[in-house]
Amino acid sequence: MILVGLSGGVDSSVAAWRLRESGADVACMFMKNWEEDDVSGTCPAEIDAAMAAEVAAKLGLKFYARNFATEYWDGVFEYFLAELRRGRTPNPDVLCNREVKFKTFIEHARALGADYIATGHYARKDEVSGQFRLLKGVDDNKDQSYFLHQLDQAQLAPVLFPIGDLAKPEVRAIAKVNELPSFAKKDSTGICFIGEKNFTPFIKRYLTPTPGAMVDINRKPLGTHEGMQFYTLGQRGGLHLGGVKGGSGAPWFVIGKDVPNNQLIVHQGEHAALYCTRLRASAPHWISTEPVAFPLRCVAKTRYRQADQACTVIPWNSPDGSGLEVEFDSPQRAVTPGQFVVFYQGDECLGGATIEQFDGVFGGWTA
């Protein structure tokens, strides 16, 4: 039996449809990963669950619902808050996949007797010489391998990606032709547990803001920031500095964070401080169990949907002794500590690591 993670969206709906059409024994499960206490969002969990149940009924498939909110809080949300407290920019969607969607979900699937799980991710996998490889989805604009780079061999083994060979318009068309209830449902956006909620008021419920000085590169005060957790490097907008006297009229950007002094450093227009050619990253994870040979010549992404960036990877003697140093062939904009650098060779996702430093003015680099 194949258990499909049915979110209520069009992608997982078509994944379930394709498996059913193949003649496989298919069932569906809705995962509730957040205790919804604010139904002002456009897609609260109750609406998603109802849509998932409707899709399963349309397809004639058995439907289960499970609440993984405790596992999500312990495995993802606590880490997310801890990183924000450090003034960093975490990516909880990566951990959600590793800790919930491809861990807790797999455990529950096996308890129900499932041999495989399937999701609506735009990704693919294959097996070469006894090793499972994670591959990019064929739709470059929707490829989600970046968010799956923390998976290991045991997690990839039972996973199917039924729509990884399709482009998004094809998925929509299949859903519409087959009258799946979710065919017109818009894509979810934002952080997985926040969705389209306003980030700042949501985070204020969990972290007490510590306002501080907003300064220019010479540390001249320009205003007041709400708290380091609400800003990320390269951010444009939300700074409320449009009317600064003597300004050029160009947009303002966050170019640095002085966390010890609680100063947010901004600049009007582009600035060299936003660019770097080298970064250091900790806690590397490799999808294959085969050793990685250094120097590693590959391409990398420091954020989702970034174009592949050619680079060379070598070991870095990080505090835990296992870090990586990445040198890019061309300057990179807004490399952000707390985010992930993810490595590829061709379509294969090799793995990734957590960005710690970069060699920019405010990058924390200590060569």
C-alpha cells in the first residue's frame, strides 16, 4: 500500500490521482502540523483538512487524519525560535521535511501497513549502485529539492514523488480535467506553519521584541528597528525610512546585523556589503552514504529558486570540526546565516549545510 500525504492542495491531489490511475493500492493521510488558533488566514488547517477529505472521497480512497503538532513543535518550531533569538534567519520548511513529513509521517504510514509514502513535492529520485539519489523536479520554477536536501537514505527509500516529472501547468490541467476539488486552489506561500499570516505579529506572540537603533554603515542613527528577529539580510521594505532627510529616493536595504549591540545596519541603494564570494557552513549533510571527495566542484544554491551557482567546496575546521568552506566563481548577494547552502551536480542534489559566516563586511568571517 502507498500512503499519500494529502495536504488539500492541487499537487498532492494529482499525486494521489496518478498513483490510483496506475493501479496501485493507495490511501491518503492529512497531516496537521500546527495547532491553529487564528482562523484569519486564507487557508487554516480545518479548510485544508476538509479539502483533503473531499479529494480522497472523489478518488474513492481511504482517508486518515493525524495531528503531528507536538512533533512539529519539538523538532522544528523550538529550533526556529532559537535561531531567531540569535538574530539569524532560519528555514523551518527544511526541518519540517526531515523531522515530520519524512519521519513522523513514515512511522505512521508503516504502522498502517504502508510499504511506501508519496508526496506532492516537485522532486524525483532514482537508485544507482544501491544508493538512492534525490533529483531536481523537471519544472525548474517549482523544483523543491532544496527543501528536501536533509533527507537520508532510509528516508528516501520508501518515498515516491509522483509529480516530479511534471510542470505545474500540467498538474493544474490534470486536476481540472479530472474535476479534482482542489484544481483551482492557489499555492500556499510563506513559512510552512505561518502560511500567509503576517510574520511580525505572529512572532511577537512567542518572542519579546527588543527594539534598537537602525543605523547606516557609519553607525549614524536613522531610526528604530522592532527587533532583530523581524529582519533578514538583503531585505527591502518594512524599514519605514522613505522620508529620511537628504535621501536619494532609492530603496533601503538591510546590509548587516550587529547583534551584540542590537543595531540593524541599512543602506540606501545597493552596497558591496551585500555581496560575498566565500561562505562557511556547519553540520553538513550528504544524502549518499558514499564519502565526498574534496575539493568538490559543483553548483550550489543559498536560497530557494536561486539559479545554480558554480563553486568549489573544501573542508573548514568549524567549532564542531566538520564544517565546509564554499568559494563561488562569482559574487553572491545576501548570503544569510541560518539559511542552507545546498549542493548539486547536474540534477542530483548532494546535500547541504547551515550557513554560518561569509566574507562580506558584516559576514562574521575570520580568515
